[in-house]
Amino acid sequence: MDLMSYLLETVDSPKHIGSLLVFQPKKGQTAATIKRFLKAHRETAVAPPFNYVPVFSKLSLPKWAESHNMDMDYHIRQAALPKPGNAKQLNDLIMDLHAGILDHSRPGWIITVIEGLENQQFAIYLKIHHAYIDGASAVMRMDALMSKSAKDLAIQPMWVEIDQADEANHQFNASVANDLEKTLAKSFAKSFKTIPKQLLTLNRNMKLQRQTTREVISTVFKSALEAGGIAKPRQAPLPFSAPKSIFNNEVHAQRRLGIGGIQFLDFKAQAKQAGVSINELALALVGDALEHYAESRDSAVDKALVAVCPLGLRKEGDSSASTQIAALAIKLGEPGVDIGTRLSQVHESSVDAKQDAQSMSRQALITYLIMVGGLAELLDRPPFNEYLPPLTNVNVSNVAGPREDLYLSGAKLVKSIPLSTLAGGTAINITFFSIADRMEYAVLADAGAVPDAQQIADNIAAAFERLAAKSAPKAKRKTRQTAKST
């Protein structure tokens, strides 16, 4: 998975993700808080994997290698808005910072501290290659970086110590043949007694690969039967059956950002009342928002849009920095339906997609995503994209964050905006992130294909308001009594 994100990367389609954190320090403490943050990150030795660089050799498999020359002025930067910087200026700056590929000869991350915001606020923008981290591990590290107490002024760098066993496992996955060769060589040198254990491990890995291959072939075969009308059709979309839309136009380097937020308790209450998951509610809102946006651009489609949603496969307690996800494809509701009906249709499609996922092992799910996702990226390029249907119309993520207020050296976190990458032949990505009492979301889109990302963000909020109004209990009518004349 990590390797694929490098192999498919282009100037117009970089594979890094980002996070914008906005903080409200105590009065008069902005400069001091920033100084403590910079000192902690510039003067502390960088720990794995944040000191790793990818090595691509013609003679061996790709692998991670430790960088022994960390240029902290490159990785830790400062920027400033003209005071008082407003939200639009901040968004424009973030899009400038988010553009461009990270240098592959250096560890793939950059932190920028941004001053000059309104009300003495400051922001931190993290840009990191997807090969180093996924949404779940990013939340773990953000939680470790910050405190739940405004009195705690200590700052722990982003590269907090992670479990060594998980890290060793990550390195093994990055270069199986190279690591196995080294392990066997050490085993021979130390003791012949360890060889049977290594061979047993190799044999287990080979069995796992054979089982994974069978599962993936079975899944492809079932999809083929359904596409051919032999098997009963279900609500989960088949691969490469999404309609062509303005959200699948050619992607270039420039991006647009739209942001919004909804009270988390309200969001959760609506999902519970409808008997659906929070993910399904988010998808229904996205489907409604995209349909209204396409109609406003005279580009409506005549069949259900399709979303691909990451499925976290990280085991409990695993805090390793790596990408451990599969994906579900879900229909976003038929064109023209009201928000309530759309929510029901999304739920039905989601149930079918989850049943498919539950029939596959963890490794098969990852392998299937690599195969289908990689194919989608390749087919999105000329001349294939002119003739073949896309895999998806939008990528939608939902990452659950901590429910408590968080502080960075006494400064309260007041906004957390997730920024993802465009993938799978789509020009738009929408990421939800629940933290404290808010469900924040960000619409990241190609500037040419979807020039007004904020309109889509506003459409999501409007769809939620319509759903809330539709489901609100109607007040009982009061009987009006007419006064009798005397």
C-alpha cells in the first residue's frame, strides 16, 4: 500500500495528506507558545519512521532507509498572514502549501507554523506523505502531541515513540525480500537452531499469499457474474460502474478547499434517529450536496453517484506509522430523491458493501484495494478515461477523533481540518473528522474540475438542516377558541 502511493504519484496527483490545526492561546501567550513548539521540534532527535526516506534500487526491492542528515529548517517552517489574517487568507495559504510533491530524497513531511491570525490565534499545518501515515495513526499522534489540560505546558514532538514491534513489522512489509535475507544471514551466523523458525515463517507467509489470491479471484468472479446478469444484483456498486461526472474531470496541480462543521451531538442524534451509522449519514449528505452542485453547473447525472470510503484495518493498540486501510464502494442515492429517502438508499448499499468486506480476510482486502485502486489511477489517464467508466465519483473519509478538548502547551485547539489526497480517478475528496463537540469536514477538489469547493461544503450543511427539519417532531396544533360576543 505504501509503495503504491509512491508509484502512482505525479506532479498533478501528489499522494500526501495534511492537517490544519488552529489554536487559541491564552492572552499574550501566542509568541511564547510558538517558541516552545519550535524548540521542541527543532531540537529533539527525529525518531522512526519520520527520519526514513524511500530507496528505489534497480537491483533490489524498494525499502526504507534512515536519513542521517535531517535538515530541520526544511522540515520545520514558519509563515505569517498579514494581521489580522482572516479565514479566506488562511485557506489560500494552506492550498499553496498543500500543492506540490514532497521531496523523495528527504523524509516525507513538513510542519509549518502560521502566525498573524485573528484574535491572536496561530495555526499549524502538517503535510506528510501517505506512505508514512493514515488517518487512524494520525489521530493517535495528534492525541499524544497535545494535552487534555490547559495547565500542561510541555510539548512532545510529533514523532512520539511507537511500539518497536509494530515498527519492525512496518519495515518488514516495506522490503520483504531484503529483510528476510538479512534475518536468515544472521540466523546462520548465530545458530542453525533458528533456521526452522525462519522457514516456518516463510511457509506461513506463502500460505497466506495463496489464500489471499484465492479470495481476491473469488471476489472478482462474483462481480463478473453480477455484471453479466447471472448473479442477483445487489445495492453495492460493481467496480467501475460509477457514472461519468464533473467530479471525474482531469486533475491538475491546483486545489480548492471548502470547510464546514456541524455539532457532533446533533449529527450523532440524527444518525441514531434514522437507524443508520454516522458514516452513512455523512455519505447521504455528501450525495445530496454533490447532486445539487452538479445541477447548479448544468451537469446532473442520471444514475447514483458512487463514493469509495476507506475501511480502517488497524489492529487495536497498533500505533505504527503506516497505511493500513481497505475500501468500501457505496452508492449515494438515486438522482432527485429527498434527503430521507437518500439516507435509506445509502444505508442499503452500505450494508451490502460491508457484507462483501466481512467475507474477505484483512490481507485480501488490502490486496484488492491495491489492485482495483491502482487500476483506477491508470485508467484515469488518456486514452482510457475517454471510454471507460470511473471507479468512483468521490472519495469520502470519516475519522473519529478524541471527544475531549485538546491543548497545545496551554493553547486550546479550536479547529481541526483534515486534508486528504485525490485518488482513484476523482477530482474531489471529502473528509469528516469528529473532535470534541464538532464534526468538522473539508472538501478538497481540483481547481479546474470543481472550482467552488466551498459551495459543496455549504451544501452539506444545508442538507443536514433539511434532514433535521424533516425529522423534527411536529408541534401539536393548539385549538383556537373564538371569543363570544356579548
